[in-house]
Amino acid sequence: MAVAVKKEKTKFAPVREVLSEEHHDNYTKFQDTSKLEWFCRTSNHKKFKSHSLLKAVRNPTETRIETQTLYFTDLTNDKCGFIQLLYSSVMGGIYKGFQLNFKVFKASSNDESEENIDIWESFKIENIKDFDTLRVESDNVIFHFVPLKDLSSDGFAQLSIKIDIPKGSASNCPLKDLKVDMVVNLQEGFVINPDGSNYYLDKSISLEDLAKRGPSAASKRMIRHVFVPRGFCNGTISYKKNGQPVHLSLKDTPMLYLDAVQGLIPNKAASKWNFLCFNGKKLSTMCIEFTTTKEYGSTTVTIWAVSDKDKILEVGSSVNDHAVKFPTTQEDEQNGWKYPTSVTFPRGFEEANLRLVNRYDIMGELPAIIKSIAENLANMKPFIYQFCQRSKFEDDEGISIIESTFIS
């Protein structure tokens, strides 16, 4: 009598692993703007219309959050931070909109009594004039990708960012008088195959069936990442700190660009995250890692890359291997999380003296309706611990931005 073989099943389909150069077919480098297009745009993206409540009720589980984030590290004056556009469509479109998140902080300080954060603002973007595949424009913000005609040391595309939020212009943007006029030259980018996405399946299916159908056909719920790990910023940033004007002039300032899509509510997507952005004069290295909830096998997905000025030198990804480690930790008395005081990332990056510059509730940066949904769910304690310091990688010196996020 033949013995039936039990098929291994799964509810989570991660991106492919890249553990050596033999796995080069498991990732794709790109130098075209199609990979930079907004994933979560409306069906008629030229007109930013609200979805109907009836449609939202028919699609109650469809939630999409997309962030396009530029991390910059000014090696000259130790100022670094990020400019982020966040787009959210909740419960099939019952709420949707854009938000600008902007932060600048010090990479080091001789006077540790000084405030680490220069500015941290979240601003709801209203009066959308254009929402196209590569462009978002409102009265106060322009975020526009422009392909370069000829590939060269200048990269394959430019990201033009213009922000002008006058003092007291809106109730949700206090007295900061924020202005940004920046052009970013983007170098080579990459995605982990097949499409940069990790899929959360509606029900357990066999690995054989998953291979036949493909994960994208089995579920619309996913986490997706697109990376441009190296590029250079030129332009100006101005704002006010404690009523005094601050002006930054960026000249060939190294950066990391990250597009992230989260196609399910935060407590379902992951239980924790880790992130690294290191930029030096010669090299950059980055890493993003998340661990799924128990429902999806407590699976840890880790993605990293090393770049020089013009190109990506190495790409890696792993599933339940090469994970980020915390050699030493400190317990947060308020919530019980043990956040790192030292950390090791794949590819040999280590930081023994993490410098905590900020600690906050992740839901504080999300629109109120998303926060309300998440706060009503059990076991949610979403805190982010953000670190910034002078660091070394191989024979290069630079600045590292490190984040550890604990959710459930």
C-alpha cells in the first residue's frame, strides 16, 4: 500500500534568498524609473477622488500604506534625517490621503544635554493637484521623479523635492516655516525577486500549489520593498528651531531611497523591524529586516546591500538566517521592550555604542483612523527606537541611522 506523503504547507511566501553570488538570479538591479512608480495610486490617478463608503464596505480588508522615504546623511556637519511621503488607503478607501513626515537630527554632539532632534514634523498634504505614477503635487509639496536621458555617473534618474510650508500655514503644522529645494541623483537600484514582495496568504497551502499558482495570485496582502541604496543630494533645507532659523546646504550628500508598501494592518504585517542606513565617503550599506507574527510562522526576512559611489557591489537576502543581533540591551521601564544598546547587522556592520536620539510610538506618525484601528487590537505596543552616530564600516567612516521597532 502506498503511503501518502504529507505536503508541507505555509501561509507566508517570502522573497527569494540571496546568500551568495550564485543566487544572482534571485534579485534584479534596475536603472529605470518604472520601479519607482507609486504602487498604491488610484485607478484614475490624474484625479485624486475619494472612494465611496459603499465600495469600502464591499472591500473591508483592503488596506494599503506606502512610504517613499529619502534618508540623507550630511557627513560635513553631522546633520541627517529623512523626508517621507506617506500614502494610505484604509478599508477599501473609506479614508485615503497623503502625509509628509520630516525629521532632522544630530549624528553626534559634544554637549549631550542638547536636544538631539532639530525638527520633527508631520503635515497632512491637502489640495492634491496631481497624483501620477512618478509625481505628487499639492499647494505645498512637489515630489517628482525625472528619468535622465543618458546613464552616467549622475545616475539614472533625479528626484526633485520642493516643500514650502509657511509659518502657521495650517493647524496640523506648527510654527516651523519649513522649506526644501532639493535635487537627488539616484544611482543603481534593486529589488529581490520575484517582485520585491512578501505575501501573506489567506489560508495555508502546500509549497507545490504555491509554486504552481504564484504568491501574487494567492493573496493581495503583502509587504513590498524597492531600494536605491546610494545617491547624492544637492540643494537647501531651511526651518526654525526654538524660533531661530536653521539653514542646511547639501552638496553631494549621500542618501538612501526606500519605497515600502504594507498591504495589511500593522499588527498583522510584523511583530518587529530593524533598519540600517550607513553612508560613508566611499561606501554605503543598508539593511531592512522584519519578523512576521506567529500566525505567519514568526518568519524573519532580512535584506541588505553594499554600494560604492556608482554601483551596487553586493546584495543579500535571507529567511530565518543572517538576522540582526542585539549583543546588549536595555529594558524600557514604560513598556517592557528590551531595545539594543549595541547591534550587529549582516555583512559585518557593527555598532557597539548606539546613541538613542528618539523614542516614540509608531502610530503617532500615522493618520488618526489607522491609529484608532490599531489601538483597538490586542497586544499592540508599537514603539520605535531610533539611533544615530558616527560609525565605521570596513575601512570607511561615516554616519549610521539605525531603527529598531517593536510592535507585538
